[in-house]
Amino acid sequence: MTREGVFEGQRGRLTALAYRMVGSWTDAEDVVQDVAVEWWAGADDVANPGGWLTKTTVRRAIDALRRRQRESSYVGPWLPEPVVVDRQPAAADLVEARETLSTAFLLIAEALTPPQRAVVVLRSLGYRHDEIAGFLDITPAAARQHHTRATRTLDRHGPPTGNGTADRDGDDAVTRSLLVAFLSAARDGDLEALVALLHDDVVAYNDGGGRTRAARNPLFGPAKVARFVVGVSGTYARRAVRLVTVNGTPGAVVTLGGAAHVISLQVRDGRIYRIFDVSNPDKHGTVPGLVAPDPAAG
């Protein structure tokens, strides 16, 4: 196989790895393009192309994370750039560590150091500690220590999974049902129905990045979240809703007054535990097409 063929055969895997590391599909593509430059410049005698490409991608993703931490002047809550597809994910798409693809994980992973994040992501993808140590140029003991500390940090922020069950199809069914009920109650301005859907510890994150109108701080508690949702929904007469898949789980693209919102949820105990709303247009690069009008919107 040609060098170009080898790289192109790995590009999708490398981009997905970089995305889990940096939480931005655009930045992940930039990381992989940097890796491509290095591949063409000095990879003539690489004995293990897959390993070399993985290591280089991880290292460049760590560099990107560190740059972003130095340049942290983001307006309002930061959420990862959502990966949106129209279709429901096939079983084969869910094999590779969907937990580290979820919006919930990518958000709380911001609390990790870049090496800790790399270890958690690589472990979720099935790499051993000795392999990870080689990628990061550290000892296996150091890799294990990074993983232990990262796990403690993630546990303090709450589990990234939806409701703790291993039945992924069941998780999706519950999430989809709650999402539809949430969108319907918001459309109807039904405050009581919204509160009933929300977990006692619900938090809503609205990422407008200073580009669109959005809450500048996370919203806590069922009453405050429900009032905000009803208030925003009632402001706009023009709206459209399209159910999609966001980061491997049920989500929606909602337009309000011409502005697109990518909505996804985290579920716990059968109720909505986290609400993620990305309205920053700079983060809509993966949103396909235009939304179709919601026939019930009126």
C-alpha cells in the first residue's frame, strides 16, 4: 500500500481519537492534518505505521489542549463541538468507547490534565498501560497513576454515563422519550410538565460563545431550568425541530428565530440530569443540511 493509502486508511480513526482528546471536530481535523504533514516529512522507515500515527496524534492533541488552556477567554459555558448525524448509530458504531464520545464525558474531561485525558481515552479504546506509556514517553507506572487520578476527578464530577445501566439500547430509548417530551413541553410552554421531567440536580449548559443569545452561566435546579426553557421557547414564533444523533446518542437540532441549537441530554434515574445546548454557529460544522419544520410548532 502507498504511504498515502496507509494514512488515508487511518484518517477516520485518528480524527475520532483526536476529537475525544480535544472536544472539537474542527480542531481534531487540524490535529490530524498536522500529523499528515509529519507523516509525509519523516515516516519513511516506520515499522509500525498504526502505532506511529496513534502516538503522533495523541501528542499533537495534547499540544492543542495546552494551547486552548492558555487561551481560555471563552464567553459563557464551554461545550464540546457536537458531532451530529441524521441516522441512528449502527451497532458497529457503538463498539469503540461511546462513553468517551458523549457530551457529558467531553465536558467533565476538561477538568483533567492533558496527559490524564489521553490515558483515559486510550484506555477506553482498549490500549494497555504499557502501550499508553510508549505513546506518552512515560513509564507504565506513571500511566497507571494518571489513570487513577483521572478516575478520581471524573468520579467527583459524576459518572459520564446516562443512567448507569449497560443496556445501551435501553438507555437510548429512555433518552429519546425524555427528549421528545422535553421538546414538546418547551414548545407548549408547559412549566409543570418540564419540571416533572427534570432531575432534582439538573444543570443546563447553554453554549453561545458570545455569538448568540445564551445564558452566560450554567442553570441549576428544575424550577430555574424550566422557567428559562419556557421563557426562551415562548420568545420565538418561528421554530423547527429535527431529531438527530449527537455524539452517538439521541439529540435534536432546534431552530428558534433562525438560530440553530444542537440539543442533547444526559439521563440519570429516569429523568433529565444534564441539558447541553450548543448554539454557537462556529461549532455547527458537522450539522448536516437544514432543519425541517416541526409540524406541531404552529
